[in-house]
Amino acid sequence: MRKFKIMFDKDKEIEWLDEMCRKGWAVKRFKYGLYTFEPCAPGEYIFDTDLNDKGLYVSQSYRDLLEEMDIEFLCSSGFWFLVRRKAVLGPFELYTDYESKIAQYRRIRNMFKGGAVLELLLMYIELGIFALKHEPMALILGILLLVMFFVLFKAALTMDDRLAVLKAKSEGEDVNCIMAQRMQKVRKMLMVGVVISCLGLLKIFPSPFSDLLAGAGTGIELVALIIFGWRKRSRNMI
Amino acid sequence: MEQDLPLTESIFYILLVLHRPLHGYGISKEVEEMTHGRVVLGAGTLYGAIKNLLKKRWIQIYKEEEDARKKKEYILTEEGKCIFEEEVKRLGSMLQDAKRRNYEKV
């Protein structure tokens, strides 16, 4: 059986794969959102996923360690790989303490963040091409890149929420307190955006610089507002 | 050296069992047995820790078997031993303080 599903939240993905396994379908491999399942005894395996330690592939020494620990390497696609272990061997997670979980979520968040920034830069280039040459293709690409930016940015924020919860747990702090601190940071970011765009609008600098400043300021404000809205929403869920 | 302490629980136990050479799986098995399952080292946690400890030179590769199935064994370096001793001293004095406080109360 095959299923197509694009997911940007590894915890939700594993939850889904474990649920499928309880129904008697064990995932065998995945590629670009296409998951291939094979029949299994209900609940036979527990799954987990991790970033490749070498970027696009998994090193032999990591594979050896997985094998020694009775963990079956299923496949690697993109930046991720998928593993499973027999459920009879007990609870299974690749990361077992707060410190390593936090480090891992941070890596994932930074990857999404880097991806989002890249999409944004490419979008600016495409929109610049459209403004200069009026090519419709450039506009379509620009819009697509904007959508991708939102998707990756949201994924990064989701990981950031997980990080806040983990940090609160490991340090015995209140999650709400950590979230409030982060809201403070977003407010600061918004202020910086406003100051930059004001500087641009005042036209102190020669023309292209002022316009660029105004544009950059608006961009920062926009991103801050998205984070603000997201945090407001996700706060109720935590 | 001071800023390396306190060690996390996982790192503490990894250094403790690496006073003699062990390969990856041996580390996790021994720690789990020693703590009666209280401290479990997942493969990702363990792999990250080994990489990190090698980089800090607190542990080193003891022996790499020449077979097709390479199994690396690791062991503490002198620096790793020093760090571990420092941490044991620190934990010991914490325990002493706690006990002393207890006696005073009673």
C-alpha cells in the first residue's frame, strides 16, 4: 500500500507511522512524501526518524551502532532517515535525554530556518526579475517560493515550540514564562522593523537605499507579525 | 575544565563505564545494567555523545578491528579521567553537604 503525505513535523509523522503499524501496516520506505507500507503484525514495530548525520547520507559508524542496538535502518531520503525496532524489545526512542533532544530539535529548527531564509532570498530575486522584465514565469515562481517560505517558517516555529517545552521540562521552569520571554523578543523585532522602515520612508539616504531600507523594514515587520500570530495561537495548545 | 562541569547524567555514565574499553552497544548495555534501567542511552543520544567526547578528546578510539564489520572500541583519555575525577569530587561534596544538613535537622 502507498500513501502520499508531506509532513514537516517529525513527531506527528512518527505518531502517524506508529498508528499505521497498530493497524497492521509497517512503513518500508519513503521518498518525497510517498510512503510505502507492507503488512505486519499489529503493533509489531516502533518507529523513529532522525536527520542524516552527514547531511545527505548516514555514516557507516552510525549505521553500525544502530544495527548493534537491534535497530533496523529502513531508508534515507533527503535530509532524513527512518528506523524501526521490534516493539517486544521495549520502548524505543533514538534520543533519550533532554540535552540530546534539545540539541536535535535545535538542529532541525535551524535547518528549517535556513531553508526559509533561502526561499525568501530566491523570492526577492524572482520578484526583482518580474519587476524588471515583466516575465510571468518569474511571478509564478516568486509566489511558489513565498508559499514554501511560509511552510518552512511554520515548521521552524513548530520546532521552536517543542524546544520551549523541552527546555522548560529540563530546567524545571514554567513553559508560559519561557513563551513570554520569546514574545518579548518578537516585540523587539517588530520595533526594529518599524525603525528601519521609518528610516527608509524619511528618505535620508539617496533613493535606492531608502527604498531598500523601507522594503527590508516591512519584511522584518511582516515576519515578526507572523511569529506573533503563530505564538498567540500555539500558546493555547501547549 | 571548570566550565565543562557539571556533566549531564548520560555523559557521566558514559565516562564511568569507559574506564575500560567498550564499543558503542557495550556502553549502553553496561550503563543500563548498572542503573537498573534508570538511565537509558538511545542510539542517537549515544552516537552524538561519542562524537562530542572524541572531539573534546575526553575519549579516544582504543582499537579498530580490521574485519569487514568494523567495531570501534573507545576508552577514556587522561583528560577524560581528570574531568571525571573532578565531577566525582564535586558530586561527593554535594552529597556531604546534603547529609550534614540532614543530621543537623534531626
